[in-house]
Amino acid sequence: MRGLVLALVWLPSVWAETPADLRTRKTGADWPRFLGPTGDSISPERGILKQWPRNGLRVVWQTELGLGYAPPTISRGRLFHFDAFPSERRPNHTARLTCRESETGKEIWRFEYAFQYDDMFGYDNGPRCCPVVDDDRVYIHGVEGMLHCLSVADGRLLWKVDTHANYKVIQNFFGVGSCPVVDGDLLIVPVGGSPDGSDPQDFMGLKGNGTALVAFDKRTGQERYRLGDELSSYSTPIVTTIQDQRVGLYFARGGLLGFDPQQGKLLFHFPWRARILESVNAANPVVVGDRILVSECYGVGSALLRLNRDKVEEVWTDLGRGRTARLRCHWNTPIHVDGYVYGCSGRHTNEAELRCVEWATGNVVWRERGMTRGSLLLVDGHFLYLCEDGLLVLIKVNPQRYEEVARWDLGEAGLLEYPCWAAPVLSHGLLYLRGKGRLICAELIPNPQP
């Protein structure tokens, strides 16, 4: 077995080459990880269409998908999508990573593996995590906890780790839902294992076993460090620079962990979780200067923190405000623009509001009701807001008022079906939107002619 592992590790390192770029659209940016090139759902692209035809944007291609809620990722003209298909004998399923030409949808290769998972709350059994692309490799983190590293060129398996078996991961509320993040030569994975003998039905009583985060050598899959007694959440770690210090941040099940991403040293732990059993943390932290915003929707709302090296202090919080909390983000990571933060606030569909909140004070500037829960993407001075029922809205960034520019109801048009919980993706002018069982590619930025 040891010899096989060495073969998987060393042979690709000899053969590895940066894959050829398949793009014909030469402007724009790749979207290789969750929430894009900078991990905050902000696109650097320009030139979006602001006047949309009555029947919506031009659909370039579309394809049927299996189970799951994961958005695609885009790198060098390739689109990677992770989904699953049920078997006749639950809880057996087949997971599938598909590589396609991003501009045409033509399949290049696929990788499949069998797994077992049965969601305890009735949600579908497909992956929650998008693929993560790094140069010549792509990483997938399954709903059941399998971690795979594959070749971008042809889908060859390079290494894999069973986090359920190796780190005693007990099935989370809705399975594994935190994406890995690459930092330097490390792949940092939210694992969140528990001690041997833990009761898998005792959600409130589960404890961590020091594997809140596990860093692997991204080339070999060998463990480099582990840290934190937290359990996993549905938020994805981010790595950023605060006051000239490289800092990792992970909004785990019970609160925010700050850590040194290369050395594996825990810097601080800020407890932040609603007391009710069903509560989960899902939005990513937002960082501006030395301040960090965390937000959840089940009870405690948001907290703005100031980081000073290895400790944090509260600037303002929603603690004790309950449903009057200023910002209660569910899975949508809020977006900061020029001193204001915008996000979908509310746990349930019928209470969802799009809100603009002053960053420094937490004061709500405006709120827009009447739309379902959704996800934001910032591009070219506008927000794209994908609602869970398939409505796509273009909104001008305006801290004074809600200013809608255009809308396209993909649900009404029969193009997308609830739930559209995957975050929208924009790469090289093409917009990728996912709903139940379908992925749509539409042109948001016209392709410049030679």
C-alpha cells in the first residue's frame, strides 16, 4: 500500500504540466474556487449588459445535472462541476466530477466514485462543495467526507483521504459543506472530527478532537498540521492579510477561528453561534482592514470584530437583538463596498430581505422585501442577485436606496428550478447559474470582436 501511495505522489510530479488554455474569450478572469478569484464573490470584469432583453440574457449552453447544491468553478477554459446520482439501494450513490469546455459545455472527462450518505433532514444527497482548482490539480470534498485530488488534464486520481475514517468525522447536519482552500503548498480542509465513541445523534453534545482544520501537502496528500477543537460548519475558510500578518479565518460550527495558515498555530477563538439545536454557520467572514464581520441567521446575527495580532475585540454585535438583528445572513456571504455591506438577511424564505448596512455602526440603511433568499455577486458597479426561485436581478450599487436595473425570471421561463442555492459564477463574460438538476451558461459581457 505504501508503494502505491508513493506512485500516486511522485509520478504526477514528474509529468505535471500547466494544462493548455482552451479559451477563445481572452478578456476577463477565471473563477477557480468558491466565490471566485478573491474568495469574496467580487468579479474584476467590466462591460456587463445593463439593458436585458425581455426574454433575458442569451443562453450559450445548458446541461442537466444530478444531485447536489455546488456551483461550478472555471480555470483555463475548463468548467468543473461536482454532482451525484442515486442508486436503487439507498444510501449508495455515485459522485461525479465533470470537466467541460467552459464556453461550449462539451464534456472533456469525468471522474466517478461510489459513496454512502443519507441526509437526515430530507435534503438531497449530492455534494455541497464546489471543486477547487489549483494549477494542474483539482480538489473535491464530498458530502460524505472523501477528499480527492485529480489531474486537471485527464481526471487521473493523484491522491485521496477518507476524512470520515481517518479523523472520525460524524455526519453533520447536512453533511460536509465547507470547501477546502489552497494557501502556498497547503490544502487547508475543514474536517471537524470527534473523539472515538461519540454519539452521532447527540448534535449538541458532540465535541471536537483537534481537527477543526487539517492542512495537507497539496501535492502528496500528506498531513502537515491539524488545529482547533471546533466542529465543521458550512462556511469556507479564507486566508488574508491583516496588519501585515497573514491570517486564516474559519467560521466553524461554534464560532470564528483565527490561525496562522502556514504554521498551523491557533491565534484566537471567538464563540458565535445561536443556542438552538438546528443552528449552523454558513456565510464566510468578510474582512476590511483590521475588521472582520461574521453573520448567521438563527439567533445571534452579526458581529463586527477588530483584530489586534492574536486577539479580537467587539466593535458592534447583534447579540440579544433576536429577530431585530441588523444582518442575519444564511448561506449568502455579504459583500462590502465603500463603507457599506450588502447581504440577504433572514432564515426563512418569507422573511428574506436584501439589506444595506453601514459597516462601522451596523445601522440598516435600506432593506428590500419581496424577494426570496439568494446569493450576491458584485461586478462592474452592480450586484447580481440570484434568488432561490430562479429570479436573477441586476442592482446598481447604491448605499442610499435599492436601485434595480434589470431582471430575468429563469424560473418562470422554465430554465431553472428551485432550489437555486448555488452561488452565481462569472468568468470571461459568461454567467453560470445552477438550479435543481440544471446548469445554465449565459452571456453577461459581449465577446469583443477581433
